[in-house]
Amino acid sequence: MLRRLALVGLLTAGTFLVWPGQPGGRLVRTYGDLVTADRVAVIVPGADTTVATFDDSTRRPGGAARALLAEAARLAPGERLAVVAWLGYDSPPTLSLGAVTHAAADEGAVELRRTVAALRTRTSAPIVLLCHSYGSVLCAKAAAPGLPVSDLAIFGSPGLDVSSAAALGPRVWAGLGDNDWIRFIPKTKLGPLGFGTDPMSPGFGARAFEAGAGGHSDYFAPNTLSLRNLALIALGHPGRVTS
């Protein structure tokens, strides 16, 4: 209960909150004004994200949030976007068993649902989830029971433990950079290892968005197709998203 109250205060004030988790800690920070926002985007990062690296360039959630706001302002100067950079779970190291199992995602999904519920008490604006890599696994687990979000964008995903986009509820987007190494990871599940369905496969049913030539951590890099399309998804302009 205390954590939930602190989170509501955080989302109202637009400051940041850190609480204990694994040694890397957890942190959620808002960029922009939630009270006046027309749309709200929540960036959910993947593995190897810590409080210490939270603001390290656009490869991390803090820098990604600032890049997304700048791109949204460029594309739609009259529209107001707020961005929540969300490290509300214990992000596993890339080279660890945790990065190929669901444990951190299961726990993080509960926390993400709490964050979305807290956001919904503070704004009636549509909420969009932008989920990178292992964060996409977490988002899919959070969304399945009917999370009140309008769009779910998945990019650089290792696979999802759901059979179709329709099972997730909101409008689902999927993107993969031409030079993202995760395309070579088998999208299978063997017991507790792996994640399953490739969200880029035609049978999954997601709306593909163009991600350009970037690598695994380049989706929010300035002047890229991926950033442009993610900003358009966040702004609620599906007709302008390129595929």
C-alpha cells in the first residue's frame, strides 16, 4: 500500500522514485505533464537496465523518454504527450538464466498493472505501452487480463508466451530493426526456457511498423524510422505509421 501511494504521488508530481529490488534497484520517472497530456506513453525496458544506467543515452529508458518527447513535438507540435520511463521491475542481466525465463516478467507484470492503474486515476488520456526486448515479455503478461491501454508496441522481442495479438486486448504493433541480433534467437519455448511466439510472424496478427536499419538498442535513436513510428503510435496516429 505504501508503495502504491508513493507511486501515485510520483505520477502526479512528475518526479522520480527508487525502491529496493535487486542490486540495480527500481525507478519510475515521468517526463511531461500528466495532468494536461492528451496521450501518455509508458516505456518498458528490457534486460541490463539499472538505476545507474537509467539515463545513459537513448538506449536506456530516461534518454528514450526525452527522445520520444522531442520527436512527438516535432511531428505534432500542438499535441501534448507525457512519457513514463518505467523500471518498475528487477531487470535481469542479459547473460543470465533470468533473461531466458519468465520469473522477472511475471513479477514485473504485477507492478506494471499497478502503475497503469495509478495512471488511470490521474488522467483520462489514452495510455500506450512501448515495450523493448525482455520488456515485451513483461508487457504481454500484464496486458493479457485486460489492461486498460489503447496500444501495445513490441520491438526487439525475444518472443511472447501468447498465441496471437488478439489475446492481448489492445491494438498491438510489432517492429524489428534490420540489424537487431535478436532476430537470430529461436522463438521457441522448452520447459521454463524461452518465450514462444514471434510477434513479427504474420500469423501472430500484430500491425508491423518499420524500424529501419538499427540494432537491438537503437529504437529510440534520433532521426530513425523506429523513433518516428514509435512517436506516431504514442500520439495515436496509426494512419501515419509506416510498415
